[in-house]
Amino acid sequence: MNSKTNQKINQVTEITLIVGIDLAKHKHYACSIDERGRVLHSVVELLLPRMTQAKRP
């Protein structure tokens, strides 16, 4: 690993909360884990309003 990667890994502490988000076309999911990789909250479906594309003239 390069030193930049090691620096990023060293920034993770006991108070760090890591949230992984899976963005898909229609459904989105999130999961939170602690600094050791333990799941703190199971997968949650994110309910986001659909964005509409602006019509071109």
C-alpha cells in the first residue's frame, strides 16, 4: 500500500462511523458499520423522491 492509503486508514478511530450507500437506478440502500467492520444498523432502504428530467425545448 502506498503512504496515501495508510494515511486514510489511520484516520479511522473508535468514534468513526462508516456508512456505505448503494445507489441504484430506482432503489437505494445504506448500512452503518464501526471502525472494526461490525454492522451497527442493518441495511436500510432509502426513500428518495424521484427526480424528473427537464424537458429540452
